[in-house]
Amino acid sequence: MKTDDNLIIITDEDGNEYELEILFTYENEDRNAKYVFFFDPENEDEVMFARYTDDGHLEYVEDEEEQKEAEEVFNTFNFEEDND
């Protein structure tokens, strides 16, 4: 993962690069984990998220509890955005 301002560039297993837009990031201090929410500007309806490390490595979240927490954070973000 490379970042440039509000863009994230993800390289898949085949070496293809995808430029995606960062929606927001947040940190869970209890888990000592950082998360990034991002989307493809050509498909703004599908927001993805992943845990990330300080060196920029993305880790997709498989833990159900973490997924639920991320969904709650995203819903709160959307609620705040809608009320601004």
C-alpha cells in the first residue's frame, strides 16, 4: 500500500495497481490497531476497509468482532456526514 494525500494505491497478487480514495482512518487503542476506509471513485457505493501497519501493509479483517466494530464506526461516520 502506498498513500498520497487522500489516495491509496493497492497492488494485487498479479502486480496490478488500483488507485483508490481514502474516506477516513481511525485507530482502536485497545487493540493497538489502525484502520483505513477507502473506495474506488468509479464505484462510490462500495466502501472497503482494512487494518494497516505503520509500514503501510494492509491486513483484511476476518475477525467478526472487528468487522462489527468497523461497521459501527462507518455508520457513525455516515451519520455525522449526513448531519453536517
